[in-house]
Amino acid sequence: MIAIIDYNAGNLRSVLNAFEAIGHKAVITSDPEQISRASGIVLPGVGAFGRCIESLRKNGLIEVLSEEVLEKKKPYLGICLGLQFLAKDSNEHGQHSGFGWIDATVEKIVPGEDGFRVPHIGWNNIDVKIKDPLFDGLDEPVVYFVHSYKLVLKNGSDGIISSVCWHGTEIVSSIQKDNIFAVQFHPEKSQQHGLKILENFSKLL
């Protein structure tokens, strides 16, 4: 069973529906006991970094996630904000602390070419950089993005970048570090390629 973490931040139902579409049991929950019984954890997120991280903190979910993912080594899939939360901090509308699981910060997208708008909304192809089981069976993934901020890795941490995309500047579209998987795009909105990514994640449990 997959625990989809509920912290009052959008699109949880669409993630649940996507897992149900591939025939994998999932539940939306903020209950630590139910999370501890899960075989894998999915943390989606839509909204402002600061407000959402504060909701996780107030509900005691950061401690639960750290125990289940960092100590028990359960497979973790972060989606959109679920990727950005892994960083040490974010400068979205002020300065906010993240989980600090990876040496990175979250910064606003600044395209270096004309014709690229922010937010980065819509379909984009991604360039897979390292062997990542999330992309098994996908030669040229095309996925759906909705975001204005991007993950910037520090101090040689680029070895965990599993894919990138281009939107007037290079954007980290996914990372993989041990049992931690995270994507900037929305697999639940990415049709067949997205469902394949979720199916691949479910095989890791």
C-alpha cells in the first residue's frame, strides 16, 4: 500500500486516481500509524513552498517522513513541491527551510532566452541523464509541468540528477538518491508516460 501524504495541498485525488488506474492500492492519509504501515510514500504538492512546508511542520509530518524515508529507507516519490521540499531552503516569497535531505536550494526560474514564459506550464520532453528505474521502458519521456521555481543543486550534488528539461534554461526535472525519487513534473497529469512512471515506482515497493 502507498501512503499519499495529506497536508491540505491540492491534487491528492488525481494522484490517487492515477495509482488506481494502474491497479495499485494507495490511500490519502496524514495518520502516522497508517504511514508507518505503508510500503511506499508519495508526497505531491501544488502551491507556495512556505505555506505548504508550514502545514507539514504543524502536522508533525516532517518527523514522520524523516523516520520512514531516511531511517527505514522506504521508497519515496516527491511530486513538484515534493521534489522542492527535499532542498535545504527556498526563496519563494521569502526564505523558507526545507527538509534538507539534499544539498540544494529552490530558486525562481529565469529563462535565458526570449519566448519562454514563467510559470513553466505545459508539456516538455525530458533528457534522462542516469539510469533511473522510474524511466524504465521510456525512451523519450514527454511530461507535464506547472511551476515557477526550480531545484538548484550545490557542492557536486549533480550526480543525483536523473533528468533535466529545457525552458530557456536547464531545469532539474527529476532526482534519484538511494530510496528517494522525486520529479518536478506531474506524472498524474502526464497521461501514459506518467502512468508508466508511477507503475515503475510501484515496482520498487
